[in-house]
Amino acid sequence: MIPASFEYLRPNTIPEAIAMLQQHGDAAKILSGGQSLIPMMKLRLARPVILIDINRISGLSHIKEEGGYLKIGGLTREAELETSPLVRSKYPILADTSHVIADPQVRNLATVGGNLAHGDPANDHPATMLALGAQVVANGPKGERVIPIENFFLSLFTTALKADEILTEIRVPIPPTQSGGAYLKLERKVGDFATAAVAVQMTVDEQGACRKIGIALTNVGATPVKSKKAEDFLRGKKLDDAALAQAAQLAADEAEPSADLRGPVEYKKGLVKELAKRALLLARERAGK
Ligand SMILES: Cc1cc2nc3c(=O)[nH]c(=O)nc-3n(C[C@H](O)[C@H](O)[C@H](O)COP(=O)(O)OP(=O)(O)OC[C@H]3O[C@@H](n4cnc5c(N)ncnc54)[C@H](O)[C@@H]3O)c2cc1C
């Protein structure tokens, strides 16, 4: 339970942090909330030689609407997202998500940027950001680049971030009126990672038909799963209960869970179907239709 020894660096600016990453290459790791990295170091699953603590860099922690996006700073804590009046009123899917991550102590430190950068398919924000069609902003030696979330998760614990890049911001398109979202998760006990979870974000037109839809699944694949067949099925359709039930079945078909201590494959697929149905119903209710 004691990590291998490491050197600790604490930059004050983003350029300083990037220079450190460039200098130390694969030997270095960014430290944000430390709620995934430190346990992995204690278990010796990660052995960075250098830790670059970005917590003193200003301008990385914010939640604000600007230029058509909800902008979430990479260092924004889960607890800040969970309690933000703006998020609670306009982005309930994000409040749902933060609320079911770990426990209050972890949420006080864990960051939204770290949750995505870690690339763990059991983490909760990846599916939610996929459903929301978010963008990830990465800063590196060549400046800033914007990565669509659909291109961000490459494989287990691997993202599109380069070794010398820092995730500085997440951008969520501001939803039009008559939009609603929900994130529903089943965990074995409070604070656990998901057995499975489903994120849904939708926009409904005046007739109650689906204008825009995002559906994504947590912990049922090597990366978060975007449920494209269910989305294609619902787009343009009237969102009645039968259509939602059919979409939930399609989402379950797209899940690729592994059997483990949390249950066999059939159970997890059944769970996705039920959670998807409930998340779709709740999202529809929140969209006002
Ligand atoms: C008991 C416990 C229960 C948990 N349960 C859940 C859960 O139910 N759901 C869930 O989603 N998570 C859960 N977590 C994980 C938690 O949410 C983590 O904090 C999160 O996954 C990582 O965020 P962090 O800020 O702590 O990142 P860190 O641990 O500091 O870093 C994680 C990884 O991301 C990299 N990184 C971090 N920030 C950046 C950045 N800005 N730019 C580039 N790379 C970066 C680091 O180098 C490291 O490789 C749990 C953690 C604990 C300890």
C-alpha cells in the first residue's frame, strides 16, 4: 500500500506544466484529484517517476456558459459539478452523474478532467459526455486542440491525449429548449463503480418526436459504448413508450460486457435494457414531453 518513490513537481502555469511533460516524457504523470492515480500507485499498477501536480494552476476550475457551450474546467471537482445551480437546473444528466460517483470524500477531490483522462470504462463521466456530444480541450506544446468526445476513448485506459498534453476543459453544447437528460447507474453498494449505467440526452420537438438523441453505456465494454443503433432508431420518431422500449433493447444488444464479480453477461445486458428504458423515460419527462 506504499507507492514506489517519485519526484513531485508543482507548476504554476500551463506552459510550465507542458514543459515538464515534454522534459520527462513517459516517466511523468499529471496529478489532479489523485483519486485514481494514487490508489494505482499504491497497488504498484502505476509507477510514475515524476508527478506533476497541476492543482496550483489557476483558470482550470470553472463551470460557465459561454460561446454556445457549457465550459467545465479540467480541474473542476465532482462536488462542484454536483452542487452547481446552473448544472442542476439545466444539465440534470451531469448532476445525476457526479452524484453517483464514489462518495462525498472522493467527490471533493476527484476532477471531471481526471475522470475522462483516466480512460477507465467503469468511470461515469465518459458515457455522459458521449451522450451530450461534448468536446475535450487539450493543451500541448503546439497549443490547444479540440477533440470530439467520440474520438477520445481509444481502448482500455487509453485516450487520444498525447503524453505531453493536459486536458484543460470540457465543452458541452448548450441544449436547445425541450431537452432533457438522465444518467442511471446500478452499483453493488453506494460508492462502487457501475455494474452498468446508461446516459441519455434528448431534444424533443413540438409534436413529441425526437430531434436529437445521445445514448451511451458505462462499464459494458473496453471503452464507453455509444449506442448508435438505438440513437438511429429513435431519431425523428415519436417518443412513445413502445419506441423507448425498442431503443432500450437495441442498447442492450450493443453492450459488450464481460462476466465478472458484478455478474454474468446476460444479467448485465438485461440491466442495460432496464436502465436504458428508465433513463429514456426520465429524459423524456425532463424534456417536458
Ligand atoms: C473509492 C473510490 C471510488 C470511486 N468510484 C468511482 C465511481 O463510482 N465512478 C467514477 O467515475 N469514478 C470513481 N472513482 C474514480 C474517481 O472519480 C477519480 O477521481 C477519477 O477517475 C480521476 O480523477 P482524478 O482527478 O482523481 O484524477 P487523478 O487520479 O489525479 O488522475 C487519473 C489519471 O488521469 C490523468 N490526468 C488527470 N488529470 C488530467 C488532466 N487534466 N490532463 C491529462 N491527464 C490527466 C493522470 O495522469 C492519471 O493518469 C472512485 C475513486 C475512489 C478512490
